[in-house]
Amino acid sequence: MNARVLYISQRHQRVSVAAQRGRRARFLRTLDNLRVPSLIAPKAQLRVAFAAAEAAPFAKVGGLADVAGSLPQALARLGCEVTLYVPLHGTIDRAKSGIPAAGAERSVSYGASHVRVAYPSIERDGVRVVFVANKRVGRDKVYGAPDDAKRYAFFCRSVAAAIEDEPADIVHAHDWHAALLVPMIGRRVATIFTIHNLAYQGKTSAEILAPVGLVKTRISVEKPGECNPMARAIARADIVSTVSPGYAKEILTPEFGEGLEGLLQQRKADVRGIVNGIDTEFFDPATDPHIAANYSAEDRRGKAQCKAALQTEGGLRVDAETPVLGVIGRLVEQKGIDLLTAVAPDLLEGGAQLVVLGSGDPAYEERWRKLRERYPSRLFLTLGFDAALAQRIYAGCDLFLMPSRFEPCGLGQLISLRYGTIPVVRAVGGLADTVRDVDEDPRAGNGFSFRQYDRAAFSGALARALRAFRRDGDLWNELRGRAMHEDHSWTASAKQYLDMYRLAHKRHRE
Ligand code: ADP
């Protein structure tokens, strides 16, 4: 049988990913024995090993989880064979996620000793999700343990050990937590490193390197005795990508480069920007089980019920005419929390209602508590993380605010567009790539934006948005419909990732 027939017959069998994997391995071994690997190479599925610290729905802190929880599925739909490696965090509900008690086990070297690591796995929508289970890795918080640098280095070591047994064509590491996987893999496999946020580089002591088998040799941006995992991955990966074309350009400059702009300039030819998508099945107002009434782009009547339900839940006056403005995210400088805090009293005095969900800088949390005391019937404040409430806010608001100082991509604006909630954003990074000001472009605009990072510019954009909301119901409805009709699924971006994988794989083989 020739390779093509074998390949087609293999593809057409409806088998589980695991069975398919075993069969494919046996098939490739047969071809290897026959010394005809070149026959299969162009048609074989790309095997992608994806490594990230968080992935929805298992563990989520921010946008990285959304990406790691949905891009692999989109790649699988394009024919990639994806294995996603994530730590088995203590917060992951094993029973709810169907994670088996047992799984493959390996003895992973760590310094002079060997550590037993378990790798229980499940299949989710065509993707094999492998949880790295060991107490050095899994804690009760995704981030914020004093030894984060060490534990994520060991996570990378454990993933590298698994990839030795289950080879991949592409190793795709995300953010600093998975960054050391890139030098660990070295030149054996094509590597892609994706920056989701350059502000978090994982800088630590170079002492963490030797136990995980890496050399201490310093790279140019590191101080003596320092290890910068993100910089090491940027220096070594075959291709460096980030999560929007805008941010890919910005990080080459001192304003956004976080001290790594020089290194990124050196890698400029290999730096790409691919805008994030969202899981449009999960974030779908037509089927969302967490919201008061379902609605769609064609029939948006349910949105008014969602607004009334959110006003009731937050103790706000139930009134369709009152604009409700939402904020969901980390209450930190990056997200423009200083601008939000500065404009909030004016907004509330001006008759708007604000719904804020997030946590972060304790000083800002305290200021928002004070605002709630002052405006109990106009501000619905929740300090914490609540995924279901987030969905009720996306559905129930009229406007969604993201005045970020910098924004690699931003998902809040994409989710709010999907729910017909109009974003007001600072035109920076991925926000500039995805939100077009409707006053600048009345036919194709989908939101409101401002450029200068200051209170006056933000207030100006908010005033325009509120005027549009209050002025003309038909135009507002049209804007809402246009926002909901936009396609922010992974379809287009996953294809760009696949092209990037093919390029890296080809270059690597050459
Ligand atoms: P980040 O920089 O934090 O990754 P993104 O906009 O890329 O910001 O993604 C944030 C994701 O996390 C979105 O899905 C958002 O809805 C969600 N999120 C952020 N904060 C909270 C919170 N407090 N509760 C629920 N979901 C949240």
C-alpha cells in the first residue's frame, strides 16, 4: 500500500486521539524501517506540544488561560495533533474535569536526584490535555508562590521529559512560566515562543538553572547571577510570536519593550503578531447558561432582560435608559486602573451605573471600596474572580471599558463585542487592532477609542460613547448588531499559527 492510501485510510477512521497516536507511531516506525520517511513527511499531521501555566476551563487567572483553552482545539480542527501540557494545580477539580487518578509516570532528573512525576491525561475536543502532577508544580495558586521560578522551571523539565518519550514536531511554549522549555529542547525540535505579556519575565536567580539541566551562561540582557526565562526563550526560539500585530511592533520600542527591546530588535525578522481569538462556543449569548436570557445578533431582545437582571443583582436602579458600564479585569496599572478610578465619580454623578469585577493592587481595591460606600446604588463592585458573574456583566452592560496603558491583545473587548456590549478602549496594542472608533469610521466602527493616556482623552471618548447611547436608538442598535456579527473566533488566527508552525518546521528540517 502506498503512503498516501495508508494516510487517507488512517485519517478516515474515527478513532480516539490516543489510539490514533499509537497507530501513527507504529506506522511511522514501519516507514522508518522501510527507509521511506520522506513519503509521509509532507502529509503527516503536525504534532504540536503546547505548554502553558493556565488553561480554561481547568485553571484560569487571565487571558493566557482563554488562549491555551481554545487555540489547541482550533489547531486540532485544522488537522494538528496537539498535546497541551499544564500543571495540575491544587485548585483544579479532578473529579469535575474527569482527570483520572493514574496516568503515565516518569522519573524526572532534578539536580542530583530523580523526582517521580505523574502525567494523567484527558481528551478534550480533539486535544490531549496532559496534567503535570507533582507537588513541586501543583499548588493552591497558579501564580504567587515564593518559589514560582523554581516550580515552573521544574514544570518545564517535566514537559521536556515527556516530549522525549512522545516526540513533537513543534514545541510551543507560552509566557515566562513555560519559557525555559525552549532552551531545554534546544535544536532538537522546532520551537515557538509566544509572549502574552512582556511585563512578566520571571526574572530570578541563575541558581535555578543547574538543577533542571541548563547552563548558567548569561545572555546579554541578564545581570550577573540572574536568569531571565522570557529573554532566554526570545533568544533561542525559532520563531517568537505575540498576541497581536500591534503589540509585535510596539515591543520593539523602549516604551513597550520592558528592557528587552534590544534583544527583540535582534530577533526582529522572526517576530510575528497574531491576534487572539475567543472560544465563540463558550462565549455565546445564544446559549450561555449563566445569563438571564439568551439572545443573538439577529434577535437581541434578551439583552434588555440581561441588563435588568444585572441591575437587580447589583442593587442598582432597574432602568433601560440608564447606561450601564462594565469593567472586568486585573485592577492594576497596566489596565488603566488609575484612569478608571479618576473618571468614576464623574460618570456616577453624571447618572451612569458602573459594574466592576476584578482584583489587584490593594491600594486601588481600597479606593474602589470607598467609591462603593459613596455610591451604593450606582456602583456594583465585586473584588475577586467570578467567571459566571463575568458573563452576566458582558451580557448586561451597554459599554465595556478598557483604558489600558498597554495591552498585548486583550480579550475583554472581544468578549464584549460578542455580547453586543460596545467597548471604549485606549488605542494601544491589540485594542487598536480590534476596536475601530465609530466616530472616525461610521460605517465600520465597532466601539470608541482614544490615544493619549490621560484622563481628559478617556473622558472625551466616554462622553462620545454616552452621547451615542442616549441620542439615537436606531444607530446604537445598528452598532450593537455590527459588533455582534463580527467574527472573533479562532478560525483566521489558527490558520496563521499553522502557517507559522509549517514555516518553523520547514526551516528546522532544512
Ligand atoms: P489579562 O491581561 O489579564 O490576561 P485579558 O483581557 O487578555 O487580560 O484576559 C482576561 C480574561 O480573564 C478575560 O476572559 C476576562 O473576562 C477574565 N477575567 C479577568 N478578571 C476576571 C475576574 N475578576 N473574574 C472573572 N473573569 C475575569
